[in-house]
Amino acid sequence: GENVEQHPSTLSVQEGDSAVIKCTYSDSASNYFPWYKQELGKGPQLIIDIRSNVGEKKDQRIAVTLNKTAKHFSLHITETQPEDSAVYFCAASYENYGGSQGNLIFGKGTKLSVKP
Amino acid sequence: DSGVTQTPKHLITATGQRVTLRCSPRSGDLSVYWYQQSLDQGLQFLIQYYNGEERAKGNILERFSAQQFPDLHSELNLSSLELGDSALYFCASSVSGGYTGELFFGEGSRLTVL
């Protein structure tokens, strides 16, 4: 089955700096790669996702890149702010609009701390 | 607010006991997923239901079971509890079971087994 490795497990940056979190996946059939943000005491929330037909996607200060050949994808947060402090999870799955699917397999998370 | 409601928020019980966690999905969502979150294992997929039927199974122990009712709410039953079952249990829902799409997570039920 799919296995997702995520690094680093903790990341501390100064406000205004960039943060990068990297994930690798094992199943070459995976084609859907979301990123979830979990704030303290809350459930994970989707912040951005990418499908394997594109290499990069951007939404304001966050971007995700995908390298299918190397089977890795990354989350980039620019101009970090204290409210970006949270645990970030990458995930991978197989999507098939015809009906079959693989379930979302999560990495173990990265605790991001943004210091003012 | 994701629209997914989980009860209870906190639960403390003893080893050997049985508990039931409840989840109400977002209005209109047909799929319900259960995940277990522990400090060292991250988010572990347990089981998925779609419109009342089991769709997929992950690392769910035989002591655990779940079901989805006609009104689409779901319950996760944990029995013969062990200390290692202490964790945060999340329910998530999505519109369809045909593809993954976005999962909407509840705020979780924290289970402590003493």
C-alpha cells in the first residue's frame, strides 16, 4: 500500500521567512496530493491540493510542487506569519472518477512554529 | 466550523471497557471516514462508509467496529479497550465516495484509557 514520509517533523522560522515541508510517496499510482493544516484543538483543514497532471499550484502565500518522477511533493509558505503556526500534514491517494479510489494516506505531520 | 459534529469531545474510561463515538457529517455528504491520531503515528485511516455501506478498511483493529445509519450519521465502537487505544479520533466527511476530494474533519473525540 501507499506510504507517505514527511520531513521535517518540526520547523521553526522567523516571521517573514519562508518555510518548506517535503513529502515522498511510494505508490506511483497516486495522483492526488492534498495538504492539511491542523491548528491546536481543531481538526485538519485542507489548505491546498495538487493533482498529478500539474507540477505546481499556488494560492497567495502557499504553493505546492510535485515531482512525479521522483515521487515527492513539497509545500512552500512564503512571508510566514504567526498565524501560520500549526501542524501541517501531507497526504496522497489515488483518484478515479470512474468509481474506484484509494484512501487518503497521511504523513506524520510537521509542527511549524513562526516566531514574531 | 467544518460542519462535521463529533461527540463526545472528551472521554475517560478504564481498560476493558467499551465506548461509542458519534459523528454527524456535513449536510449532503454521503461519505464518512474515521481516523485515529496518536502522537507517534500521525493520522491513521481506520474505515470509510459511503451511503450506509462499508467502502474501505484501513488499519482498524478487530476490537473496533463502525457503522453508518440511514440518516448518514456514523458511530465508531471501541471495545476491550487498552491503554494504547488512547488517542484522538477524527471523523471526516466528503461529498462522494467515488473519488477522494476534500475531506472535512470534525474537531475530534479525545479518548483516554486509564
